[in-house]
Amino acid sequence: MFASMRKALLLCLMTIGMQSFAAPVYDLSPEVATSVASSSVRDRDSAIKALGDDISEQNADFLKKLSSGLIYVDPDSGEIYVRQSRSSDTYTRVSDGSQVQAPQGLRRSAVSTQQRKAINGYLRSFQLFSEDPAVRLKAAQELVSPNAKPIALETFDKLMSKEQDKEIYSVLKLARAQALSKLGTAGRQETFEALDLLESDSSVASLQAAQALEQSKDPQIASAARYASGYIKFCQKLSDFTMTLFFGLSLGSVLVLAAVGLAITFGVMGVINMAHGELIMIGAYTVWIIQQLLPQNPGLALFLSIPGAFVVSGFMGILIERLVIRHLYGRPLETLLATFGISLILQQLVRTLFSPLNRAVTTPEFMRGTLQISTNLSFTWNRICIICFCMIVFFVILAIMKKTRLGLEVRAVSQNRPIARALGIRAAKVDALTFGLGSGVAGMAGVALSQITNVGPNLGQNYIVDSFMVVVFGGAGNLWGTLTGGLIMGVVNKLLEPVSGAMLSKIIILVALILFIQKRPRGLFPQRGRAAED
């Protein structure tokens, strides 16, 4: 008997506790309750603002219900009811927290699209009180965006008084300075301190906040605000210029990778290889194929693709040299036409095997995202990796040409082929290995390109003309000239694009290159040797 009574009492207490947890009590002020119950849009705006400025867990829950259309009003008594969910018939009376079942004659308190946006902004601000530092940091960073919904200064003070994380505290301090500057109601000392913070940030939101104080009636504050605005604009222009240089270097690195193999073959053998772009394309498809074999490990697949692309493209280059080019030495026009035909064959072969559709290559996790230098300056990791990869490949090729027997024979043949053959160097073998080396480097250029663009049959055609321009500009057969020429062309191209557009910038570079070749026909760093003089 006592056991059954104990169970009944426990069940009763659990029921009461569950009801108390399921039905939160909303302690609304009389003014807010009257505004919510009103049918006027302006009154609801004031109610939303009052609830949003006084951020609390209770107010956030009420705003969520209001945005979801779960707040109802009794038109006769003005009583406010909160529906538990759309599928529930249980309503909570706000005045006393009691629960009722489906009251009759209620009117839903509807909100407009603009009011819903305002509520969402306040709810994001509610995340500033989260226990998770990552959530608080994200919410704080949204406050310093140009279109951030402002919150009350008292809320900033409340947040900053108990914030222990230094990074979140600094972001909140900046957001408060921006809000303070836009209000223009602070004292002189506090305003000057806010302007100092805005200068150190140099973001668009900080610029807007500083410009808001330029019309201040205090001449010293207005002068300081104009100085802060000018400094922020200078920092933004400097960041934009640095970003342009970075993109120019990344484009130049791609051009260097695409042209360094062409510089080797063209400088040593004098062959204008129009199929060089297709060798780049083959290297890019090698990445895609290896990733299909290792779909769960894109990083490992990318690392395996570097030697794989070198071997595949290099083998294809040796095959082209042995079957076609070796029979056409001394006939440059026929060599050009033959390699152009080979490029068409390779393109059609890829279309037949892999379809003409572009293929997307997965970027490994370590190459995603950006390296944030400052508020306005960030570098993407994939382009940083491409620049580093270009430098590594360049210096490896340079070491091969300077420190190995193959490099010595290549330089001997390129400088004076008859004398090299007289000294016992097998020029035909050197030609094949040189063409294979240049083709392998082209394949590795395809590996880099696969990380910034889609892989397709026409991939190489976008870089073949630029590659020849880099080789001619830097000096045929000179690796340092190829590096210098590629980086210069990449940077100049990106500097001209904002002014003249992408297509016109290429035309300007081409005209400037033609004029340069008129003065220096052998490029920036001409090759030395008796054959080069001829």
C-alpha cells in the first residue's frame, strides 16, 4: 500500500515538474505586452526592439515564437497566449503562466518580412550569451560586419564585463566602438578612443563608423574622424594592391610551370611544340584518375599525382619525339603543323575516353580556406601552395640542369649541337630525354591547374599562347628568364585587369611584348653559345 502511494506521489511530482519545464513563464513589461497585443505594425516594431535590446533567454524564446507565428492575442481582453507548437492545442497565458486548451476567438500576432529579419538579427545577438566560445566568437564577428544589426551599448557593457576570452573581448570592444561612433553621443575622450580602435581595424564597417563622425559639431572630433577615414581608405587600398600582387604571383606561377617545360624543349631542340597544352591537360587528368582510385584520400591522391603526372606526360612526350618530331628536325614549319595535329588528336582522344564534360578535382583539406593576415587582407591556401609548388619545381629543374650529367649534356647540345656530337654526346638521346623532361614538367603544371580550375579537354589551350609569350619574353632556353618573365606577365596582367578588363589587358601585354621583341629579339636573358648567336 505504502509503495503504491509512494509511486502515485512521485508520478504527481514528475507531472507537475514536466508541466513547469514545458511551459516557460514570460515576464513581459506592461508596455511590451500592450505593444504585442496591438494590431499596429509600429507598436509591434517597438515591442520587438524592446525585447531585442534586453537580450535574455526568456525574451529570445518569445521572439522565436513570435517569428514562427505562435503568439496569439485575445482581442477582447488583450491577453497574450503562446502556443506550444503548430501541432499542439495547448496555449500558455503570459500574464500568469497557466495553460489552457485551444481558447476561442484568438487572433494571431503576425509579423512582416522586415520584422522577421529584425528578430533574426536579435536572435543572432542572443548567441553572444552562449556557453560555447566558438558560438560567441561567431556572433561577435557578425556585429562588426557592414550590415550588422546594432545592439544597445548597455548590452555591450554587460557582455564585456563577464567575457574571459581575449579574442572575443577585442571583437566586442571593436563592435562597441563602431556602435558608439554611429550614435555620436559619447564624450570626447571615449570618442577619440573609439576612433583609435577603428583605425586599427580598417574594415568597411569601421570606415562607415568613422565617416559618421566627420559631421560632428566638435571640430577636433570631426578632424580626427576625417584622418581616421583617410587612414582606413589608405589601408584598404594597400590591402587591395597586395591582394592584386598575390593573385598576379599565383597566375605568374602557373605560367612559369606551364612555360618552363616549353623553355627546355624550345631552347635545346628549337621545336615549337603546339601539343604542349595537351601535355598539361594530360597531367590534370592524371590527378582526376588517381582521385577516382582513392576517393577517400584526396590529399594522398594529390601527392601521388605529382610523380604520376610527370611520368605519364613525360612518357607521352618521349613517344611524340620518337615517332614524329625526330623525323622533322630542321623543318620548323612542318614541326609546328605536326604538333598542332597531335594536339587535336590528343584532345579528341580525351573526349572519347572521358567525355567532353569538365571534371572537378577535389581540393584536399589542407589547401582549403584562407590565411587571414588582417581585416582586409587574406590569402587562399590553394594559391599559396601553387606558388610554393612552382618554386620547388623550378629549383629542382634548375638543379638537374646545373648539377647532373643530363643537364650538362643538355646545355652542351643547346649551345653548340655539332661540337657536342663531336665530343661523343648522343644528341638524339639527349633530345628524347629533354623532350620527356619538358613534357613531364608540363604534366606537373596540370597538377597545379587542377586545383584552381576544372579539368577538361580544352584546359591546355588556355595556356599555350601565354606559355610561348613567357618563353619569348624571358629568353628561349633560359630558365631564369622563364621564371622572371612568367612572374612579370602574371603581375602586370592582374594590375591591368581592374583598369582595362581581362581581354584588353591581354591585348595590351601582347602589343607591349611585340614592341619589346623589336628592341631585344632574344628576350630578357638571351641564351649564350655559338648556336644561339646564329
